[in-house]
Amino acid sequence: MEQIKIGMLGLGTVGSGVVQIIQEHQEKISQITGRHLEVKRVAVRNVAAHKDEFKDIELTTDVNAVLNDPEIPIIVEVMGSIQPAMDYIVQALENGKNVVTANKDLIAQHGSELVKIAKKNNVDLVYEASVAGGIPILRTIVNSFAADQIEDVKGIVNGTTNYIMTQMVTKGMTYQAALKSAQELGFAESDPTNDVEGIDAAYKMIILTQFAYGTNVKLSDLTVEGISKIDAADIKQARTMGYTMKLVGESAEINGQLAVSVAPALVPLEHPLATIQNENNAVLVKGAAVGTTMFVGPGAGKMPTANSVLSDIIAVTKNIILGTTGNTFNGYRQKAELATPDMVVAPYYLALKIPDIPGQLLKLTHILTEADTSVKQVVQTETDGEYARVVVITHKTSLAKLQEIQKEIKADGAISLISCYKVLEASK
Amino acid sequence: MEQIKIGMLGLGTVGSGVVQIIQEHQEKISQITGRHLEVKRVAVRNVAAHKDEFKDIELTTDVNAVLNDPEIPIIVEVMGSIQPAMDYIVQALENGKNVVTANKDLIAQHGSELVKIAKKNNVDLVYEASVAGGIPILRTIVNSFAADQIEDVKGIVNGTTNYIMTQMVTKGMTYQAALKSAQELGFAESDPTNDVEGIDAAYKMIILTQFAYGTNVKLSDLTVEGISKIDAADIKQARTMGYTMKLVGESAEINGQLAVSVAPALVPLEHPLATIQNENNAVLVKGAAVGTTMFVGPGAGKMPTANSVLSDIIAVTKNIILGTTGNTFNGYRQKAELATPDMVVAPYYLALKIPDIPGQLLKLTHILTEADTSVKQVVQTETDGEYARVVVITHKTSLAKLQEIQKEIKADGAISLISCYKVLEASK
């Protein structure tokens, strides 16, 4: 059987999973592709650290030995970070190599540039593993929503924060305690900033937006809020009102314009996203024709992510055999403006600290009414004699009006806004 | 822009949805494929019935005018039933036409035959819409589990029965009342046999088994049980023990052998399938590498099913452009035996009618013990003075042992088995 030789950059968690799947599932892969896949050469930082575990593979510290090997048509980049990964991928593409990568930071920030270089060199550049680990969401959007108009993509796309939030919700832990537990279990890094501040989820939403709408957005186009400031009191309060809390990424099309955000949100307990626990991810896609579909699976981890890399490797292998490399992973291109704050509407949850003297609640309702925002639920939850804690869930209002409300509350001085979260509507 | 002309057989619910999506989403489709798709000619039984609604399309009662049109490279079959659809598809394939069909009965029973004819004629035969309506499960298995070893596929794959079961569970309706409501709402046909007896779900499990394991099974290889004999009392009883009830299709690989079944099952309330309501479908796929992933969406309906047909049309269009038609939809082939009853293990729920005299429960536990089956929960729920109703949930036991138990109970004569259902285990 003819061979397809693979070169790899990096041999960490995902990389070693890729080697493992290729070896363990060789028979099925050969049966499907008609080729024997073999990891020929891997560039690593420290050969000695890996050489006992990977006896059959050439390990090298010389990246060029991988990038310039004429026997290798597929390069798998699993190093992570922007540089030097970007330079290596550019060199690989320019050398006529097809590239498979799991590097979301790179694709989110430099994807369109790399896509052009791949196209110019008539090679594939694919990155299923960059979003939602084991969930094959990118290829599904490309293939199965090709004829549909996507109207909304929302989901839980960061496993670390979902693990932390699950601990906070189910065990009543504080953010700090839940983060510590996640770090001890290896679900969070020692510097968790990218995960807990929503940056990682934002990169995934940038890629999902490109696939769903064909439009490139950049990090500064998104509103991004992480989970580090969430107060356990709000989680408890939300629960009594029929909601759980999740870090939700959303990319919505509103009259042809896009609103992309990552923020903690109140999720109704009967909403499909409410059931997604721990390190799992889920993506809900709403199409004009198909309605709402949901894709759930492990959002990270060695083998799920490696499996997504393998699905890319097999897709590229088929294209090499058919002579059809060079077609862009997502060929859909559409220019769209960003939606303005007056177009983006949702119900909101507001927690406020209000002086426990007459007239304050009236003042608050006055502020809301002035901003054309009506109240769905209001609960006064505690008072220490001096201040009362009031929680309001509004009916749908625009982001512009919400900002007006926030400004008025600030101007008032006496009332203060403790927290403010979007509320998802129960989905069918 | 170059055109791709489409011929259709049938213009019912799904067919008119296909026309609608092609017209309404033309711009996106053209942008992605680089072609203008046009439904040129449709064979219908009654031209007059459709001609006002579809002014721009040639309608004909002459099927050959569609099958033999040299301008048409893609034929969409949405007539349903085995014949004459099968003859028409064979003729289309032999004429060198690519065929898209939503016909699960046909694919489940004659798929392998049709696949060979397509291959011989170097054309595509695709049928994403034949399983789970709007959920793109077949293409996902082909693309995203290509390198993984699937170990289990289970799901709710019939919308009609899930609607009926949802009514029975949430409103305490009897089967007959829920069926009548489903018929009034158009969710069940006037002759509901195929749906309620599990045949439709079985066809879908046959197709899913082919995709998951590369193995062809036939209807007689499956154990199939419908929902028409479900007693509302068992649903109520299951609820008190932490379960809901669903019609579950499962295709499991056990030591390289396959067990494929459709039957009502007790589903733990925290299991992902427990949340799938009304006409929705869900498929859980467990892979050795990826773990458990779930795909949820509308299981039927005009636009969701039409969207799956469109994803097939676009895949075929791309293959026509690239000159790569003729590759089998699912290229995975593997021979596997059927698992024997001693290999298939699960916990079971047994509801029994037991004479209300001393020694009967002892006798029952004796029968279970003889069959090496231990009890997890036992509840005596009612007694009319003469008989008691006893419900047992066993620990895992094999189908062979269950059959032994059923035989012994029958031989006893005094105790009688009212119902017996598989119990799903809580999945991670």
C-alpha cells in the first residue's frame, strides 16, 4: 500500500495523541483512505525527553528537516502560540506542504493571511481541532449548513471555564476555590488568564463567525468578559429564579449585521446549554431552514483533540489522492458590518446595592422606565439595615439602553450596580 | 456563472422545501459552489396540483423526461417507498446521473446494491436526509470519526414516537390518547405502524450501523420493539425511580461483534437523551479516542430534511466541479458477526404481577439468583388484595440470562411478567 508520510511540529499532549491514533487505528484508516499513514519525522525541543517513548519516529530539533523534507506532503503543527508557529506554517505552505493545525490563537488572528498563502500554493490548510476539541463543528458548518443561512451560533466553547463554573454552581464554591481545584486537576493552567478572561473563547468565536457568516472579525470587534469577577451570590440568586450560569460565546446575525460576544450569562435550567457540565463543550447553531441543532462533546483533552487533527489529516489525504488540494477549508465569504448597540437586544439580570431608605426602588424603576426597559422579575434579597440587595431581570432591551441605565445608575451615586449579565431565552 | 441543473422525482413536503431553499439561499449557494443551481424539471403524479405554486419549473408526469435529460447531472429522489423509487434510481445511476435521496426504507434495504451501481457508473449516491432529518450525522461519522473506532451509537431517531412518548411522560397521557394527539397535529400518519412499531427507527439504525462499523445488517438481524404496548403505569413508576422512558435505537460493538436494537428503554433523568423532547432527534456516538459526542436537532419536518438534501446536492456539485464523483458516501467496509445474547449486557426493569401470598417474592428472587442476576432496586407498588405489582431493576445481566428469567417466570405460572425494558446507564 502506498504511504503518506506526515511531519509534525511539537509532540506534547495533542501531538502524542495523534501518533497514538495513527498507530492504533491504522487498519481502519488504511481501509478508508487506501494509504498507509506514517508519522515520519517530528521536530521537538528536546529529543532526549521523547526518544524512549517514540522509538519508530525520527525526532529532531531541526524544524527545517521537517519543513523541507520532500517525502512529507502533510505537516501537523501542534506547538501552539503565535510565533514561531506562524513562520513555520508559512514556510510549510510556501514549500507546497498541506498543513493541519490545532492553533486557535494563530487561526483567529492570522487565519485569513494564512488561507491566502495556502490558496496561492494550491495546498490545504485545515484546523478542525482549533475549536471545541472533539466536536467536529467547523466541518459540519462547511458541509451541512452550506445551503442554509445561519442566524445564530452560541455555545460553551471553553472547557476550563465550564469546569470552574460547574464547580461554582453545583458545589457552591467561590471562583478562587474552583479555579484552584481546576488547576490541581490540570484543567486550568498556572496562568489561567486566557481562559478565565474569555480570550480563548473569543478566539473560537472569531473562527466560528468566519465559518458561520463568512466574515472576518477581530478580537477588538467582540465584547469579551470573563468569569473571574463572578460572585457566588449571583449564582445562588440566579438558581432560585430558574437559571444556571455559564460562560457563553455568541455570534448573532441581526438584520445582516453581526454581534459577537463572550460573557457569563444566565441560562434557563431547561435550556440545552444548561446541561453541559464540567469540561464539555456545546455549540448551538440556528439556521433559517434547519432550525436549532446542537453539537456536544469533550471540549479539550488529548484524544478528542487528536481525533479532530486526524479527521483533518484524512481529509487532506483524500484531497492529495484526488488531486484536489488547495480548496479553502471554508469557502464562504461575505462582508458584514458589526451590529450597533441599539440593535443587540436581550433580557438582562442586574444586581444592585440600594440604600435602605424610602424612594430608592422608585428611583431605580424610574431609571429603567426612562430607558424604555420593563421589568420581568424583581427580588429584594437581603438587607443589612443600611443597604438592600435588589435583583432585577428585565424584559428584552437593547445594549444601548442597558448602557444608558448603567450610566444613570453611576450618575445617581447612591444606587450601585454590583453585576450585570445577559439572560438567555429558553430555546425550543 | 455556469449552471448545474437538477431533476427531481416528487414534489411533496421535502421536495417543495428543496425548491424553496435553492431559490431563497441562491446567493450563498452560488458563492460557495461557484455555480448557479437550478431545479429544471420535476416528475410529479399530478401536474395541475403543483403548477400554480411552481411556475418557473417544468413539471411532468413523465419520469423518463427527468431521468434521461442530458442537461441534468443530479437527480433528487423524494418520492419515498421502495418501488418505483428503486427502479428510477437504478435507471438514473445507469444513465450516469448523481443521485441524492432521502429514502431510508430503500437505503436500509437495498443500499449496498445501489452503492455498487453508483460506483460502477462513477457517480455519487448520497442520502444524508435519510437519517435523523436535520442532524448531519452520516457525513459527520464519515468525516469526523474516520480515524476513530466507534464503540457505540445510540439515539432517538424517530420523531413521531418521541413526540408520543413526550406527551405520555410529561402529560401522563395514555399511548392511545398521545397517538391521537400526534395524528391530529400531523406528527403521526393515519397508519402509524412503521413509526410506532419501531420499523422506521430500525431502518435508521441499519444505516447508522453501516456508517459506524462499515457492516451491513438487515432488519431480521435487529431486535425491534415499538411503543404501542407501553403502559402509562410503567412510565409513572420509572419516574419515581429517577428515569424517563424513550424509544432508543442502539448499535453497539462488543468484542468486535455487533448488537443492534430498537426498543423502549428507561433513561436516567441526568442522561443527555432524557432532555430530548417532542419531535427532536439525538444521536450519541462513542468513539475510542473522542469519547462521547452528541448531535441534536429536528428529526423530521420540511425544511430540516430539505436542508440535509441540499447539503448532499452541494457535496455532489463540488464533486462534479472537481471531477471526483463516484467515491462511495461511506467507504468503510468491515465484516462483523452479530453478538450472541450472552454478550449483550444491560440492567433491566421488570414489572411483575405476583399473587399476594407468602413466598412469592422469595420465588422471584430465587429465579433471578438462579440466572445469576442481582437486584439493584425493588419496589412493591400496589396490591388489590389478590395480586401485588412488583417492579425490579436489576444490575447488569446478559440478554441470555434475561431470556432464562422470562422462561422461568412463564414456567412458574403464578407470577407473570407485565413488562420488561432495558435501562440505560448514566453516561458521562
